[in-house]
Amino acid sequence: MNKIDDTISRQAAIEVIDAVFPVDPMKSEYAQGIACGAALAKTYVEQLPSAQPEIIRCKDCKHWDGVDTCDVIDATVLDNDFCSFAERRSDEE
């Protein structure tokens, strides 16, 4: 089996489940089974963790001097900038 590991929209996946399984569960036991399976699939998709990494802004990073400089890249940054070196500042710092 091929393993697929990419980022998708959780909402798009739910919409596809709704589109592929537009079943009236009252039609038959078979339809009830399909509706139950679709509902279960939606529940699993909704519970998946986010694949998007947390974005930490410079103002919240422990490497920002609180004025305009990043200690890691030794450059001027704005408080709303971000980068791959960011580490969230704890309350103790």
C-alpha cells in the first residue's frame, strides 16, 4: 500500500464525504450502514490533528529583544514577522 503524507484541508475532506455519500438513511438498512460509515469517517477526519505548524510571531519569540532585533539572525525584525528559528517565549523569560 502506498503511504500518502501530504497536507489537505480538513473541511474539504468533510465536504467530499458529504458529496460522495448523500444517502437518505431512511431508505433501507444498506443506506443506514452507508450513512453511519460516512458519519464515522467525518468524525475521524474532524479529530485529526492539524498538519499546519504553529506560526510564532517575533513578538512572542524568545529570540526577539522586545524592540526590533532578532538574536538568532542578528537583524532588524518587526513584531509581526516570523521565521523558522522561532521558539515561543515562556512566561518565565
